[in-house]
Amino acid sequence: MTKKKVKIIVCYSLLVSILVLLAQGCSHSQEYSADWKSLEGYPVPEWYQDAKFGIMIHWGAYSVPGWVPAGYAEWYPHRLYYDRRIQEYHEKTFGALSEVGYKDLIQMFKAEKWDPEAWADIFVQAGARYVIPVAEHHDGFAMWDSKLTTWDVAERGPRRDIIGELEKACRGRGLKYGPSYHRERHPSYFTQEKYVIKSKPWPAIVEEIKQMPEAAELYGPFQYDDAFIADYIARWKEIQEKYRPDFMWIDDIPIFYWNQKGANDPQIERFRQACAGMIAGYFNAAQEWDKEVYLNNKGKHPNWPVKLGCRSRDNMDISEFPAPDWENPATIAKSYGYNRKDEEIGAYKSSTRLVHLLTDVVSKNGSLLLNIGPKADGTIPQSQVQRLLDIGQWLEVNGEAIYATRCWETFGEGVNSGKSKHFSGVRFTQSKDGKTVYAILLECPNDVTLRSFQGLNVKDVALMGSDALLQWSLGANGLTVNLPEDKPCKHAYVLKITTGTRK
């Protein structure tokens, strides 16, 4: 063998070795299993940390009545079978319950004016970065083209793949997408007892099934048996395979903690372990897709170990700081599903309050998932659209203080609780590199003093959206800034403060 050939072989071997090492160094693949310890600590994707603002959508056959006297309108199908106020409304609007049950409202859900492209345009104009539509609520009606049930939008009602069409529209505009899944409560939704292993359906449900046997597939099963668990997992897997979600959004699972009668029932543990396997399967699939994904951990009593997924709860408020990774699924009014009652009583939060809510959540390391409730015809009420557009206009000016930011040393000062009807004071965020602090003024006097900047080396202060040269000084009381009379936007004002180290 010549020296030249030896040299070529050695070089080739070194090249192969380097490529192998590089491949090993770049690979972050991990095989996840149905073991909570295997799943704990799943990393938060940077896209989610940067997004800060998403849109949730509660839309389904429950939007046909679009009314409850108080509470969540998407619970109309459940309350229909025992709540006399709901029954009186139902009888006036649709006829006797013995003739028109929830299964019949599904046929009235036509979505005849629905335009997914128009929806996606609104979400982009609102400044949202991800979208979470309800794929199936507790009512058991699938909003996607499913091969696992005939009670889906492809075969009844709209006869369109709602989740699929919206996915194309949202992803075509660069939005992240993750259908939410709420079937965990279905076995208790049409029954006389909630959140028990097995219960009896309401008498009116029994009668509907007698008249229409195929309705059993919609209303049942009425127990958390092995067949339900298998179907629960299969439906999510179908969503996963068809739409490759960026986010697994699961509602809280009360059977895990509310079932006092059967607290030690092995069926609960089987369901829990099946969920662990479902999550592991999603994470493993995401690696095959070469996609960074995430999930939530819903409820006052979290579904999973607290180190797995972002904490979330209806209209969640966090008081601790620094807060863990969390998400606030918030309502624009009181209900998630469309409720005309909210419009009648003026229950909608103002655009200013919603902007303040966004800043409050982000300052505490959270993401705002703001819900809309469209009408049955597929139109979004104008009162909701306007609020989304107002948020978007504010973000056009001040988005730098929200997107891709991180928590600062403190989330704010001069602060009232987010649970009050009025947000006040200042909220802080900072750039990823830590060189810029954003002071978001929820109220705007002629000048402001920020005590939190005592001892900090401040290099420059600017008002976002304004060309005005600000007068400012750093003293013993903190950073004092004189604000111009002409303000660049509505709702809240942002000071962009270039900083150095503390003295």
C-alpha cells in the first residue's frame, strides 16, 4: 500500500469519526416512555417562551343555543338535562326536550358563514403567535374528520373538517397550532353523578337512545372502563397523526382527584398511566417530525407532576414571583363558548383591561391564551373582533416589550391584584440579553418615578412609538422620567430603558 493510499484512508477515517461525533453532539433525541420520571422536565421550546400570546377557540354545537343564564355556555349540553332554567329556554327556542335533544342541536350546527382564512387573518392582526381550537369538548362531538366516530363535523352538522381547514389557514400564516382535547370528562357529562367511575345517564338521555340507538355513541359511554380509555387515547392519536400539533392542550381531569368514592380504584391509575403513554407517544412523534412541541398541565390540582408542562387554570392569576412556566386561558367576557347573555349584560372586558392582562401575565413569566367564542354560523361577534384588533394595534407599537422577552428582577411596582377590576402601576419585562428593561405603564401621569431602578446604571430611556427626546434622571428614589403630552398609543405606554450593571 502506498503512503498516498494510507494517507487517504487515515483522512477518510478521521472525517467519518468527526461526522459521527458531530451527529452525536447535535442529537438531542430521547426515547420517552409511559413513566412520569421519563417525562418530567421536558424542555420548554423557545418558540413558546417567545410567543407570549395565543388565541383559544371554544366553538361547537353548544354554540347553537349560545346561551346560559350564568357561567360557561359550552356546558349547555350538560345542564340541559337537569337545570330547569336551561330547559325552559330550550323548550321556548327549540321545542320539548323529548323531541329535540342535544343530538338534534348538532344537526343545526351548520357553520354556514365560516371562513377559516378570515379567522386566521384576524388572529394575525391581533398579534397572536399560536392558536388552540377545541377539537372535542366534554360533549363528545369531534370537530375534525374522524374515522373513530360518526359524531363528527365531517358526517354531521357542517360536514367540513373544521380542525383541518383551520390548521391550513393558521399554519399558512406562520402561526403555531394545537387542537385542545377535553374528552376526559365525557363519561360524566350526561350522567346523574359527576366524576365517578360509573354513573347512570339522565332519564331523558336513556329515552333519546331508545328512539335513536346510534345516539349511544354520542352520549356514552357512562363509565371510565377500559374501552373508554382506549378510545380516549385513540382519538388523541388520530388528532396527533392528522395535524401534528405544536402543542398538546388537555383540560383538567377531575376523575384523578374528585372521585372520593373510588379514590383507590385501579381504573383511575390505568387511566393515568394511559395518559403518560399518550404524552410519551406525542413527544416521540414530535422528534420524528423534527418539531419542538409543548403541553399544558391544567387545573388547581395539576394533571401531571408539576415539572411537566406549563401550569394552567381557567382565568389563572399568579401571585408568586419568580413564577414557574404558566399560561392563563382567559375569557374575553365570562363564558368560553359564545353566550349572548354576556353581550346583553355588558360582561365583556374592555380592550384596555385585556392589554393590561397581557402585560401582567407576561411580566410574571406567563403566556396569555385569550379565548373567543364564535357563533354557530361561524362568525366571531364584532365585540370580540374589535378587542382582538385593539390588542394587535397596541402590539404593533409595543410588541418588542412582549414577544421574546423574559422576566426581570421584579414583575412590577405600584401593583393591584390582577383579580381586581382594575390593573394599576407598572409591569416590567426584559430582553433576552438582559441589556434592555421595558417598563409598561398601565397608567400615564406626566412623569413617573421607578423605584426598582435604584442603584442601576441607566444609559438611555425612550418611549416606544414616540420620537420625543425624554427628560430623565437617576437619583436616590430611582429613575424619574418626564413624559410627553402626546402619547403614541392607547391602553398602556412602554419605556424602553437601556441598562448596565447595578452599582
